[in-house]
Amino acid sequence: PGGILDKHEMLEAVARSSPWKGFELLDPRFLRLGPNCQAVIYVAMGTREGAPTYRAEVSSTYVKQDGTWRLVLHQQTPVE
């Protein structure tokens, strides 16, 4: 959280992060944006070793290309 990342920056951030000890996706909703575009909206809760529980409101948008769903936009807003 706290910035806009391109693909390379996002992969670096994931590589530096501690692994999730556990997570849960709550209240998932699916929003069809077009024949080959879908958004998934949900609340994510996760825990990492030695850290407080992380909770965020999340939306992930996927586009279907060549029969495969690909993530094209991911946004999360931490909730305290």
C-alpha cells in the first residue's frame, strides 16, 4: 500500500515481502464490465509473522486474452 507500481516494481515488492501466514477473502463480488472484462471486488484480511492483521478493500480487474484471464489492474485501500 501507499503507491502506484508498474509491473517490475510490483514484482520487486512481492519478492521483498514476508510471506503471508494466512489470508481470507471476504464478501467477493463480481462485476462484468464487458464480454471479456471482469472486476472482482472484495475485502482481504491477511497475517504475517510478527505483524498486525492487514485488512484492505480490494478491486482486481481482469481481461480475457487468447482464452486466458489476465490481471490488468489491482487496487487496494487499507482499512484500519
